[in-house]
Amino acid sequence: MWLLEKLLSRVIRQGQLEISDANRRRYLFGTPTEGWPSVALRFTDSKVGNYIARNPRLGAGETFMDGRLVIERGDVMDLATLILGNRPWEKGRNGIDSPSAGEMIGSARRWIEHLNWEGKSKRNVAHHYDLDERLYSLFLDADRQYSCAYFTRPDMGLDEAQEAKKAHIASKLALKPGQKILDIGCGWGGMAIYLNRVADVDVLGITLSEEQLRVARERAAAAGVSDRVRFELIDYRAVEGRFDRIVSVGMFEHVGPPFYRTFFNKCRALLTDDGVMLLHTIGRMEGPGVTDAFTSKYIFPGGYIPALSEVISASEKCKLIATDIETLRLHYALTLEHWYQRTIAAREQIIALYDERFYRMWCFYLAGATTAFRYGALCNHQIQFTRSRYTLPITRDYMRENEIALHSTG
């Protein structure tokens, strides 16, 4: 416990954390502060403290999931806020989220895990996206957009913000009726169906999730657009043909650094000479990093969040021009807060689908992600690419004009 005590006393200044260990010893960290959480934890056995100290995020996640770390006051979002909120990335780090010894030793292994060959990519995708579709219906918006929404007002509802995200992305694609669009990582089909509806385009959506494929095809059939919006179970490396536009939302995080140039070379080959690509991905405000052990083990095996420098370095070697780059700083934090609150509200349904341990895991995942976007180094990047410098207007005015038109259409 002494090592965890040392770490927490260095981190927590505002707000208060109280821990009772298995021997009923009580530890206090921080000071009560208006607007900050007050959290009380109880450790059920003597090994919890050292287990967390050796690998904070994985250790805290697993002991919380297993009921060995019990939150008796506040909730897991409050706990995450105390830890990350006291040390926002902009003001410098003070150690607890630097790679642990275990993570440093495991970094080479996880680089190998990022070698996402076609078969392995499908298995990694299935781990997360082939979960029971009822789970996603409980916490996502009506269109099942499982990626960062776009809040033109902080008080927007989730469904409205996800509609705004689709319009924001579509505006950057500069769509024209009759164009052929490729949606790489199409999810449950919402983006593809939206683009067809608002822009009269033909869309091929590809996924490696059999569950997403089934739902997407059902939705296209129900909308009466199956002849123009098709979905296939195929890896991006196996796609053939040429497309006027490529859109990829929330998929690049699963490509893995060893395959960035493969990805961009393939996208360039698939684009027509005057084609446009819009890549929406989670990103880092800092340089390259390491996927934390909890996320790698339980949530997104094989996943990696790229630094902007990694994305641009790979794409420029493939002669793709980054014609527009936007950093969304707080939009995913707002999105994740909605998902977290909806998950809390759906506790009984989620436990009925899976069990209490899964529910705790999901809460820990969403709380950690929310605070990482609010206080940590994570953000979202939207990067527009072209093959030719002459493809698009030379100012951004068309994006705003398109967005206004799409809001009136959508």
C-alpha cells in the first residue's frame, strides 16, 4: 500500500479521496474542494493497493471489475476525474500515467499486437463490435454512431450532435449527385445511408464485424436503398475499383502503425484523380505513445491511437495532400459523458445481457475515456486528403456553405 499511497499523495490536490484497506486502515488524499468530487474506496484484500500501484490503469480496472475495489461514495467517473483532473495534460504530468515498468516491458509485445494482418484484424474487431447489438442500442444515439459527435452547442442532445457530426463530415467531402463513395469501417451503416439520402450518391460500406454487417444491410433494406447503399464484409486491403470519395470514421485506430503506409497507399489507389478523402480518427495531442494495458486487454485489442505526426508522416509518403486538418478538442468528452450516463441508466439491462463484471468493465472504460479527452492528451482529428492540389476550392468557405445546406436538407 505504501507505493500507492506515495503515488496518490503526489497526484491528488483538489477534491478528496478516502481509502480503507483490508485491515481497516484509513488513508486520505487531497482536500475537500468546491466543485470537485469526494470519493471513498474500500479494498477487500491486502493485495489490491500494490496491484494497482504496479500498473495503475489495468490494476484499478481489474480490481474494480472483480469487486476488490469497492466505491462506497461517488462513482467511477468521480474517481477518474480526481486522478486525471488534478493533472491536466496542458499543465504537465506528474508521473502516475507515465508508462509503468510493466507497460515498458510490454511495449515490444504490443507493437507485435499492432501487426493487424487481415485475419487478425477481423478477430480484433469481433472482440468489440460483435457484442450483442442490444448493448449498443442502450447507450448510443438512434443512428448508432459509435464515434465522436459534433457539438455546435455544449447543451445539444446526443442525437442532434451526431446528426451535426454527419453533416460536418459530409460538408468536407464536397459531394455531388451520382458519385461513388467508399465508407471504410461503416459501423451499423448510419453514415452511408445518410450520405445517400442528403447527397444522392452511391455508397459501398465495408466492415469486419459480422454483427454490424447484418444490421447495416437490414437498415438499408428498410430504407429502400439497398440498390445504392451496399455493405460488404471485407478488409480495406481487398477492396477494388475507384471511388470519387472515401470516408473513414473511427476505423483508423484499428489499423496499427506498421500498416499506416499500407492504408494510405491503398486509399490513394482507390481514389479517382480528383477524389477527396475524409479521415476522422481519435488522436494524440502529443507524440507517439503506447496503448494502455486495460484498453488493449479488455476493450480494443490491437488498437492504437495515433499522433497527428504519425498520420501525416505516413500519408505524405504516399503522396496524399492533407488539404484540411481540424482538431476536435472537447467533443468526444461531451459524447462520452452522454454514453456514460446512458450506461448507468441501463445498468439492469446490461447486467441481464452479460453480468455485473461486464457492466463494471464498461463503466470503467467509458469513465476513463471521458476523462482522458477532458483532461488528458486525447482529441479527435478530421483530416481531408486529395491526390491533386487543384481538386477543391482554395478557401474553406465551401465547407460552411455545404454544412448550412445539409442542415436544412437533413
